[in-house]
Amino acid sequence: MKWPNEVGEVALSRRETFSASHRLHNPNFSDEENHRLYGKCNRINGHGHNYVITVTVIAIPDQETGMIMNITELKALIHEYVLEKVDHKHLNFDVPELEGINPTAENLVIVFWHWLAEVIPHSLKFDVELIETENNSVKYSGPHKSI
């Protein structure tokens, strides 16, 4: 088959998992307000999750390689720039880059996107999805590279 005249964008995704603990707490709120907002997620010693992170890059595949991005390279970037920082860590105490950030899933996915935005080729649009539980997930496409 000959390469089609019109080719649209293709989405390439890599899924990884990590385990981490956190405590959702806003020091500007009373203990009662924190408990009301965050419930069991506000426990003094925190609690843990087995997170799933999926990074999706979108572009037209290169005609010569047939790829958007080498999946092995994408895997390595996720490991180096996200997983090595957060896997088996207490996000409130063990990750300096998260200091002062309430580690909600929404805040984490934004931070992870920005970490990856520094190393994923700028020609690629991408998003990051974070699954915190089997019922809760968030996705962020960034301020400029929205999908």
C-alpha cells in the first residue's frame, strides 16, 4: 500500500503504575473544614493509592519511521521525570517539587504534565491522565498543547 495522501493525527499512549501515599490538607482551613472537604483523605498520617498514569502523544506519524515517537523513549521519560520522583513516596514529605502543593489528583496531573513538557518534543501535543482509584481519574492537556 502506498502512503495515503491525507493522514490525520494518531494518538500513542503509554501506561505506567506507581504507588504513593498522601494527605489532602489545606493549612488555611480548620481541622473541621479539612475533614469535611477531604474526609478519609485527610487522615493525619495519610493514605496510599496504586496510581495509573497514562501519557498520550498526538501527531501525524513520520512517513519514514512510521512512528510519532519511539515508545521506548516515552517510557524512559515517564520513568525518569515522574516515576523516579513519586513511586513509593509520601507525596507531602518525600517529593521536594511538590512542597506546598496539596496533592489532589487534579494538582498532581498538572505537575506531572509540566515535568514532562520540559522533555517531550515540543512538536508533539500530549496529555496526561492519572487514575487514582478505579472510579476516579483526571486528565490534563496543558495550557498550550491542548488535545
